[in-house]
Amino acid sequence: MEPNIKNIAVLTSGGDAPGMNAAIRAVVRTGIYHGINMFGVMQGYQGLITDNIKPMDARSVSNILHLGGTILKTARCLEFKTDEGQQIAYNNLKKNDIDGLVVIGGDGTFTGAKRFSETFGVKVIGIPGTIDNDLVGSDFTLGYDTAINTVIEAIDKIRDTADAHDRLFFIEVMGRDSGCIALRSSIASGAEAVLLPERETSVNELINKLALGAATKKSSSIVIVAEGHKQGGAYDIAKKVKETFDHYDTKVTILGHLQRGGSPSSFDRILGSRLGFAAVNALIAGETEQMVGLKGNEIKLTSIREALTAHSFKLEPDLMEMTEVLSI
């Protein structure tokens, strides 16, 4: 069937996530396979406003599967939030005869895409690319698996020195509103405690848990703190614990943007490829304002409106319970 879309542009916006390049590659090559002219927008929505839009062919995306970051670059663009900025962006899309847009990013990216599509009728498909794994409609978002592996590798190395010196390490991981990274990395690394934005844990509760471990002759302890925990960041919590519990020499490690970088895992390379492939096929089928996501082992469409409205992502109850049971 002849595609009703003739020209598709792809962009990455907001925070980068490993696997974005796999998605870009799949979008570009799937479009070309179907006879569609493909374009890459540099620096996200900023590139739409500055008309930094470049034609892409199959060779434009060669040898990028293994690369972290995004070859299209990314930026946060306040101007795109304004009516005037979106009008400029739309004018540039029309100037390039682009009638389909694939956006790769998180909730901020999708919020802009939804408004853009509603205002100007641009056909938009979203690919969830965020290490926080906090978008409803996909069991795993692009970059989440790689980020967890990066955190686990770091914690394994920290554990070595913690054991050698009888130390208590507080390790802060990303997750301002979501404890997904903290929860899974705590189980995979054997952490003694994890502090999540979704669960209230007082400093006294944490101290009691650490004291129990010390009484049973634990030689070290690892506490993982999601950056959005209500008691504060790792430094704040470590200071409060140190004031009343000095059994261990206490140290703090902030992993920060280390979690976003690095070569994507095989899971994220395959996920990015599947989502990019599905995004173009959705545009060809006439879909718009939809997010492609992984549900079970199938790619499903979820409206961007629903993905944003139902933003509260529930952590798995069994994993929550396991953090208590397996850390004794």
C-alpha cells in the first residue's frame, strides 16, 4: 500500500538515554524502506525553531547502535513552550514538507508534542526514551535497562571497598519522581536498604535496620537513595544517620549523570529498534498522538494523553517486599 506519509522527521528531546541511537536508526531505515523521505532534527525542539533539519539516508545511521547519547543531540527548549515558538516550528516543518514527526524522549517531550499536534494537526508518534521508566504504556522505557546495569556495576565496585573498611555507603541514584532505578538496582546489588520517593521511610526506621545488620555481624552496608526521596538526598540522610549511628565509617557516592551514559545494553538496542520500527509503521497507518511501548513482549500503542495523564507509575509489589526480605 502506498504510504500516505511522504516525509518524516525524527528528533530526540530532554535528557538523553542509551538506546536512542538504535531508535533513530530504526526510524530512518524503516521510513526509507517504505519509500519515505527521512529527516533528522538537531537539538530537539530547538532544531525545529532554528530550522536545523537535515535529510538522512540509510548511511546516515550506520555504526551508531553501540553509541550512547544521541547523534541528533538534544536540548531543553523553553521557546517551544510558547505559542510563538511552536508557530515557528510548524512553519519550518511546512517549509521542508514534513508531514510526520517521531519524537523520542520523556514526559516533557510528549507534553510538547501533544500540544504541537493538537494546535497544528501535525501527525506525531512518541517513543519513550527516559532512564526513569516512569511513563505508563510501556513496561520498559528506552535506556532504563542500561542505566540499571551501570548502577549495579558501580555498586559492585563500591561494595568491595565497603567490605574492606567496614563502611556504610549511601549511594544516590537518579529518580526525582520515580524509584524504578533505585528499587531494581537495590535487589540486583544486594543493598541493605533502599529509600524510594513512593514509600515513606523515616531516618529512625533506617537506623533500626542498619543496627540490626550490625548486630548480626554485617561487615558493611549499602543504602541506595533515589534522588527524590522526601527525607532529602544521600548527603542529608547520611548526615542524619551519622549523628545517631556511628557503627560504620560513613561515605556518600552520587552517581549522577554517569547513569545516562555508556553503550546501550543488548536489551535497549533491541527495544530501540522495535520502537523505532513501530513508530514509522504507526504513522504510515494514519496514527497520531500515540506512544509506542512494550507491554509484555508486544509493541502496543498508548495515547500520549493517557501516558501523560496516568503518569503515576506503580512499583511492583513483589519487588518492594523483596527489598525487606532479602536484605536481612
